[in-house]
Amino acid sequence: MTVLEGVVAWSIGMILIAGAAILIRGARRGGKAIHVIGAALTLMTMGNVRDRSNEAAEVAKQPRKKEAGESGDPPNE
């Protein structure tokens, strides 16, 4: 690695760190710009992601359909 490549790599790293600090500061203030950026990132990355950990809870909340041979007696608890 030459000196020039090292300087460029260091500069890019510092720009990324400064950008992260600016985003964190904006998130703490809660301005409109950071809300727009967060909404855009959410739509681009997390829009179609489904949380599979709650699938069992969702199934449990749904009413169970009666089978043809069930008498309708309550289950033993």
C-alpha cells in the first residue's frame, strides 16, 4: 500500500465515521429529514420482511375450525 492509498483509505474511513455521527445526532433531534431517511430505508430494506418468531402466536390466536366428527364438547383442562 502506498502512502497515497493509505491517505485515501483513512479519508474514506473518517468520512464514514462523520456521516454516522451526523445521522445519530439527527436521530436524537428527531427532525423531518431523518424521518424521511428512516422511512425510505425501511421501505427499501424491511418492507417485505416478516417476523417468523411470532408465527406460532398468530396461529394460536386464530379460532380453530371444528372437524366433521367433533361433538363440540369442551376440552379437558
